[in-house]
Amino acid sequence: MIVATAALSLGILGPAGGTAGDLPQKAELLISEAKKVQLEAQDISKELRVRQFDLNKVKEMMTSLTAHVEAVNKMVAELQPMEQSMTGQQQAKFNLIKTKAELLTIFATNKQGMLLGDQPEKSRSVLRAKAEGIAKRSEMLQKSAMALRQ
């Protein structure tokens, strides 16, 4: 299912490149995928509020979140060739989007490492904080991507 989601996202976007006319549609798809990251991270945070959380469930949720983060990064990479046709404001927002996508990857990788490490149950509050950080950065990425639709 996770691979299917990423493949579906990539199939919708089509081949890399495109014209300025494609930008609003691709930005909308990026916003949608970033929203999935945000919601998944919020769900993980909720799950981690419980003292006796289900570690296997959190790991499954994290796998899904990681797939969405990867899809976001692929979408950002597919927007790269369109950067030259963007307005100055859109280019500035696109640079913010690239940075935020990189941060999402770093946060997700760190969180995944913590879940696979020794005694993730003892790191519950840190894991929850990382999930909240992912959700917040994903929301910020969505807001930046909205500027690309104009």
C-alpha cells in the first residue's frame, strides 16, 4: 500500500519537467501530499500520548509517513526544472519548499532511527515532539506551496 501511494503520486505528476502552466496543478498535488504527511504525523503524536502505546502500530504509521515524505521529495524534485519559469516570488517560495522538504526527511529519518533503536518506549516524549515537528513543518510546506499556484 505504501509503495502504491508513492507510485500513484508519481504517476499523477508524470515525467519530470513541464511548463509554467503545469505549475498550479503540480503545486496542488504537492500540497495534498504534504497534508497527508501532516495528518499522519498528528496521528502518530496522538498515539504516543498514551503511556502504554502500541509500538508496532507506531512503526507501521511511521512507515506510511516516510513513504509520504519520500513522495513529497520526489514532487519537489519534479518541480525543479520549472524553477526558471517561476516568478521571483514563486522562486523564493520554492526555495523554502526545498528546505522544508529536506527538514521533513531529516525529521522522519531521525524518528525512524529512534523507533528502531534501543527502548523507544522510554523516548516517548521525544518521539511525540518529533512527530509534532514533522506536522508543523509539513503545514509550513503546504503554505509555501500555495504561493506556487498563483
